[in-house]
Amino acid sequence: MTVLDGPKPGICIVCGRKIPKRLETMSFSHSDEAAPTSKAACQALTNKRIVAIRYWHHGRVRDASLWDGQTYTSEWFCTNNCAMDQGNASAHHGYRFLWKLRS
Ligand SMILES: [Zn+2]
């Protein structure tokens, strides 16, 4: 077993791949004439980073995926499979964690 340094934000401690960012969606209806028409105009509406943007066919923004710059879907793992691998390895090496309230 290899014991590594503490986790790096956004990097899975098991496989080293990127952990998905936790995103919010800002969306505009098809008929919203006040909807922005560019990424820059959309960015002006939020302090969060726009990581993806989609447009209606008429050119106004349909929705944008926003990231706060620091939150990931997990603190440690890229996927549940990596979390299970970590759990199996921990159990194999004798670690036992008890959650007594679990039924
Ligand atoms: Zn992983």
C-alpha cells in the first residue's frame, strides 16, 4: 500500500483523474427577450465562472453551466467506483469504521 500526500483539490485520491466540478445551471426561456446574447453578457450576470454555454436557435442564451471555482462533486473521489476501491482496500488492510446509527 502506498500512502500519499493529502488530497489535491479536484484530483481523485485513488486514480489521479479530475473530479467533476459541481455546477449550477442558469437558464433562460425561449421567449425571454432580456436573455443575454453572448458569453460576456451572460458572465456579467454572475460572479461564478461560465464553463459551458448553450444558445437558442435565435441567438439568445438558453443556459449556462456555472462553477464557483472551488467545489467538486466529491472531496476525494472521481467516481463511486474509486470510492469503493478505497473502501475495499481499507477493509482489506484491516480498517473498520462503524456507523452505529446505521441500520
Ligand atoms: Zn478516481
